[in-house]
Amino acid sequence: MIKKLPGRWKAGECTLTRGFSRDDSFQKLIKNSQLAASDDARMDGSIIVFDSEGEEVKRYTFTNAWPKSLEIEALKAGDTSVLTEKLVLAYETLEVE
């Protein structure tokens, strides 16, 4: 019989996707992480899910995260879909509350 045991926690990744806008906060995160020392480039934060009445349903709290990549969806001629940008954050720990 093979049993799996819990081991070391592995770092994970989280992809944040939003519609393209004039807000440049994703670009600022990338730029600050490139210019800062390694300790200053990391951040803590939370992703909060709300229901339709504005009440908090769930909270995902990450620690020591840094931006890994930023991707802007390719433009296609005649396409009417919303242009999106994706920011991938690598984090050390994630807690679900």
C-alpha cells in the first residue's frame, strides 16, 4: 500500500485577469519589482470574493508575492471581444479564510 505524506509547502502562482483599461497598476508592479531590491519587490495581499449583496464570501491571503509576468491579449482584426491583460503573481504561501 502506498501512502502519501504531506511534505514541504511549494510556492504557487495566481493569475489575475481584467479588462484592458487606462489603469497602469499592473505595469507599476512589474516596474517596481524590476527596480527594487529582492526584499522590497515582494508584497503581501488578499483576493476577496464578494456576493451580490457586497458581503465577503471568501478571502485568499498571499505572502511574499512578486509579479512573474504581464500579458496583454493579442489584437485581432474585426474581433469584438474585450481586450484583457493578465498578471501572474508568484507567491510563497496562500491562506484561505
